[in-house]
Amino acid sequence: MVVLALIWPQMFHRYWGQGLDHQTESIIFKLSQATPCFLIFLVAPFLGQLAETGHFRRRALRWSVILGVIFTMGLSFVPASAWFYSALLYTLGAIAFFCASTFYDSMIVDFAPPGQRHFISGVAYSMGFVAGLIILVGLALGFFAGDSLRWVYIAAGFWWLLFSLPLLFYPDERSAHVPSLSLRQVFHATLQTSKELWANVKVRWFLLAYILYIDGLHAVKTSAAHFGAVLGFGEMDLIKAFLVVQIIGVPAALIFGWLGNRWGAVRMIALALVGYIFLTLLGSQIQPGNLTLLNFTFPSVWLIAAGVGMVQGGVQALSRSYFAELVPQGREVVYFGFYSMMGKFAAFIGPLLGALAGWAFASPTDETSAERIGFASFALLFILGLILLTHSHRVNKVK
């Protein structure tokens, strides 16, 4: 919430990116988002393979969190206009976070029985929204007002470390009795796993769909604050918009998890993707100002925020739990390495798509057109992802 989605994107625009023109700033911002995703895309399958050997998963998770916390806290000490050092620490922190999330996601098979994974995954994501809600309330109350806003990264680092402690010291019985492998053995085992995964028709088609729609979701989430700042929305308007996302996201993630058990994960994911298509196209046309609905006046950005809150957690939670049901028993951890790889490859392509679309079609008379066009281009990813997800569901029913 603090680093990827809200505070860092705004501060990069208003504080660290001072002196950069809008187009240069937009390109640097999106490249900063894309670089860590590309690097994790390269190594995630090997991390997943290593996670099945010895005590690697627990040690790697521990170091990922520690380094990520250090890099996150370091952002508090970067001076104004130092966009390069800000982008560097963001990139290093994001690499550590994405490494950790590779192991976090695979742990669902250790903590959730098969019949309850959709619901438990939804509960987990709803708790994430609760955490974001607490942080946003602190921002709205002025605990990090003015120049002290940059110290929020210290708080974010402590928050991350504190709530990772139960997992960092949890005995990883899955990998405790598996012998360690040499790097050559890991490389060959990873190649073998990739062939095995591609031969699994159910997994293959779902991951192709997942690449596209999770790409769009990540791009919307990480671009929203920067997009709003460029359009001219005030800092408090954006903080309150993210507050709306969190408030609605808590019950929405729970409901999606519950309905995923009753109606099926694929149906609920498809419903959310239709919502995302509408939201990205509507959001690209939004203008700063207020709307009045049912005698209630509110900033226009809140409408988009409410829609995102309804669908964001559900897509992430059900994707994770549905994939856990597709993979062969005993191969969950290494398969989740490829799952993470696909998600990070998607996150790498999304910002580049937005940057390319904005560069190619931006109007010289409208300095916000590059951001608007880039945001609208994300709808294409949801459309293609929905088509492939529908095909994946048909294939899975046949098989």
C-alpha cells in the first residue's frame, strides 16, 4: 500500500521527480515498476525449485524480508529531486518483496485444506485490506503530514517485519527432509518442471490467462496514484480514494472467497475481469471534481476506487487458491515458482504497454493524454485474459 500503490508514486511525482518533464517522469516511473518484475520473472522458477530443497524456503524468505525492510526504510532518507536514488531503492525493495511473495503464495497449501482454500485465501487478502485501512487512517489523521510524509517508509518497514515474524520462525516441515541440490541440478530440475507444466493442459491455459489479467490488475494498482496526481487530484483526495478501496475491499474479498466455494472460482474471476474492463475505460476519461449520486457529493475518483475495491482482492485471492487446486499434489511449491514468474512477467509487460501506448498516441496539446491513454490500454489485457480464462475453463471441464 505505502510503497507500491500510494505514497511512493505520489512522492515520485511531487517530490523526487521535481525538474523532470511529464513524459520523462512517466517513462522513468514505469521503468522503475517494470525492472524488478522483469528480474523476478527470470529467477522465480529457480526460487520455486530451490524452495523444495533443504531449508532454503525459510532462509530465503527471511533474507527477502530483512533486505526488503532495509530498502523500504531507506526511502525515508532520499532528498528532494534525487529521483535516481529513489527509483533504485524502490527497485531493490520491490525485488525483495516479490521474492518473498513467491514463498508466501506457495504456503497456502500448507495452511489451507483443499476444500477451504478459496475462502481462506479471501480471508488472507481481506486482512491485507484491513492493514491498508489502518495505514490510510493514520495518513488521513495527519500522522505523516507535510515533510514528515517521507518517514512513513520507516513505519512501513517495521509493519512488514512485525507481521512476517510468525512465518519467519515457522518450522518449514515440507522442505526439512529434502536434500539440497547443486545449482546444475536445480537448473535441470527447473527445465524438467517447465516441460511438465506445459504438458499439463489445465495449468497451461490458466497461466496464459493469468499472465494477461494479473498484468492489468498490477498495472492499475501501481499506476493509480501517479495517474491521479498527474490529472490534478489533490493528495488527500487520493488518500481517501485508497481508503475507499480498503473499506470496500475487506468485505468484498471475503464475499468473493465465499462465492468462489459456492459458484466456482472461474465464474467469480470472470465477473471481476468484466468489472475491470469497465473501470479502466471509465477511469481514463475521469476529470478532477465532484460527482453527486443519491444526494451524496464526493470526488469523482472515489467512483473508480469503489469499483476497484469490489474486485481487486477477489481476483488475487481466487487466482491463488484456484491454481493451488490445479497443480499436482506434492508439486505445489515448485509450481508456485512458475506462478510467481508469470505474475511478474505480466507486471513487467503492463507498465511498458502503458508507456508505449502513451508515447505513441499522446496529444501534444494535452499533457495528461499520455497517462490517460496508458491507463485505457490496460483494458486490452483484461479482455484477452477473460477470453483465455473462458477457454481454460472449457478445457478443464473436458479434461
